[in-house]
Amino acid sequence: MVPGRIPATLHEELRALRRQCGALACAELLTHAGAIARLLAWTRNALSSSHLVAVAHALHRTLGAGVDDLRTLRVPVDILREFPAWRTGSRAGFRPVPLGVTPRPAGAREPLRAIRMHVAPADGMTPLALTILRGLLARLDGAVRFVLFVEPEVDLDRLQELARAYGAWDERRVRLVAVRSATLYSQDNARAAVDAHGFPVLQLPRAFRPELGRDEESMSASEAERALGVRVIQSRTYWEGGNVLHDETHCLVGADTIAENRVRLGLTTDEATRLLEADLGVAVHALGDASTARYDADRDGVAPSGQATFHIDLDVALLGRVGRGRRPAALLADPARGLRMLDGVLRDRRTTARHLIAPARIRRPLAAEYQASANERTPILASYRKTLERLGYLVIGMPDLRLRREKSVFGETRLDFTYCNVLPGLNAKRATVHYLPWGIRALDRAAEARFRAAGVTPVAVSSDPAVAHALMRYSAGLHCFCGSLP
């Protein structure tokens, strides 16, 4: 979908409001609660179906709205200014100014240096977070440090005492800071970057799920700057880090993120991509089909999606230049490889023991669900492979078994097995992938063989498969939980 002119019904709605309000200036009109509520809803609907310039031009022409009035109506005026002739209704001259940052290098051969994690006791996931931290402290290089972001109202002394009891504490390597985050998954709400001089920068998205009210709890740039002592900047674009992957060679963005920016900001797909490139400081390549994705700003979600999974880091991992040839490598979810191992997976008591249906009765319907999910996901994953190979990657297929997220007949039980949501980074001077095993020996061994085929050493962060299963109940994995620091 390419946003264009404002639909006639919305045009008429705006004219009707103008007639009802008579000769009131726009600034005065916006002091009336009823009028501003109607106009805010109008603006959101108009941006989702029309171009930003058309929306701003209509408000300017019909209501006399100036830049401050447009800002009040949540028109993205910072992006509007990138269209120098917007007051005449022209889109000409769109050349977004770069923010002047680039992603911090990432990959299996890159030192991890520092990891950012979030702990939110109110969500009941503190034991899980501390279990993961304990495993990372034990298995990562001793020079890797950890910063735990904690909601400001939490008693840091008590949390530190609990971390000590868990064996998840090291005075030299772990630090607690009070910063709001709006999410447990630190990969999503910030990205590590460097500026043109090589100085560290933490980059935040434009907002974090604003229609669901999560943006009110999102990370504050000023709080993060004070806590970390580094520069923090705000992007002009919406993104979650799980849908943005990069290595030293390329940056991949999920098609749904492009669709979200298209709808929220009233841009074309090409303009949204160019704006993301200007923000991230690198060329952007889409995974999935942005033209099929539909972002609903009212429910703050994509339906239908242009991706195989809601975040590409559940299906893809970029490892950087590894192996003898130093060719860029990528891991990619491969349902066919998972289905070839399905019989053994279904016969393993760990697979079915967690479900209320007896193992003998659940195997056949469970196999059918895995097959149905593979049928849906395989064509999109094939397009991912095509994009990765076009970019020069050695693509290593990983065993993958998933249930359909919203269509599954198995309710909230998560019986997914995936090996792409991993933490790449140097360990003991070796290119390494850190991962969470599922406890099904044949499946884990097959995955480790594939890691080695990619040219990296696998390191299990935990020996307890309950950790991987607990994270998957939240549709997450190790990569989701570990954000990098600049």
C-alpha cells in the first residue's frame, strides 16, 4: 500500500468540523476537549491511510494549522520538515538528514564487552532473569560486564541481596541502575551505536508501543544518560531491536517494522526505509514483504504480518565473518530440518510431559500442528534465504519446530524449539554462539553440529532446559533478554 490522498470521508469530516467551529483559529479550537479528541482520532486515521504531507496540508489549509498545532495533533513535524514544500502539498525534496551514528559492531568474532538486562520484580520474572545472569557470568569471558536496569521503585539493596543468594552477583562485573524500561526484553527498547568520532551512543526508538500506553513507561533518555554516563539519542523511527539485526556487513529489518513506520508516520515504503537508514546509519535490507503487512495503530500490532515470526531474531542470527574463508554467515530457521527429527522429539518425554493431554494421545495432533506451522512459515523463510544469499551470506539452516502462535489448539502451552535466538560474541578468543539447550539430546546435538558448520563454537549458557522453555512461554529467547551496551 502506498499512502496518497486523504479519503473523501475524512476530508468531509474535517470540513464539517471547520463549519461547526466557525471562524475559530486552530490554536483556539485545540483548547476545546471535544474538538481536540476528534482531531487526534482524525489525524491517526488519516496517517494510517494517507501520506504525511497530504495530512499536514489538509490541516493547514482547512483549519489554518501551524507547526505547533500539528505537533499538538501528533503529526510527526520533525519528519514533515524533511519535505520542504509540504505547505503546498508537495512531497518533493525528501532527503532525511542522517543522525550521525552507526551500529556498534556485532557478530560471533566481536567482543561482547557489556550486556544490558532488565529485571522487573513486578512481572514475576526475577528468578528467571537472575538464572540467566548466573549462567552468563559463569560462561562468558570474565571481562564482560553487566548492567541491570531496574524500575525506580524497586529496592536495589534487596534485589542485590537476592542476586547474591542466586549466585548471580559479582561486584566487579554487575551493576544495578534505576531506569524505566517498559519491557523485560532489553534487545527491544535500545540499540548500541557509535557516533562519527567513535564515541559510544545508546539509541532509543521514537516511542515504544504508544497505542498500548507502554510509551509512558519506556526508557527515558535523560535517565539512561545519567545512569550509564553515555550519550543517548532518540530515533525518528519506530522499531524494536528484535526486528533489527546487523553485523559488520549488513543491517536487516523486519518488514513489519517498515510497515509500522509507513502507517504511524504516513510515509511510503521507500520513504520509511530511507528514514530508517538515516537513523541507523547503514543501508537497510528488508526481511519479509512490507507490502503485505498491515499495521493497525489502534491495536498496536501487525495483522496480517509480512514476516515468518513477529521478530526476525527468532528466525535469523547474523554471525559476521567467521570460518576459514571469513565469509559472512547467518543462521536461519529451517522447519523441514526440524520435521525430519519430529518423531524423536515427540517420543521424548520432555516434549509431552508438560501438557495435560496424555502423551499417547497428543503426538498425532501435535505433529499435525507442527506441519501446519511449517507450511505457513516455509515460503516466507525461503524469501529470507533468498535475501541473505543475495547479500553474500553462507546460510546455515537450523532445526526448527513451531506451533502456530495464535491458531494453535494447544492453548498457552509453548512447545516450540528454535536455535536462532542466540547471543553471538567472542569467548576465549573463539568465534562463539551462546545458546539455551532444550534438553532433547538429539535435537541439541543436531543444532550444535549446525553451529559448527557455520564456523562458530557453541556454548550452552545453561544446562537446565527449563530456562529455554520458560523464556519461550513469553515468545522469547536468550537474544531477546540481552541487549548490548555501547
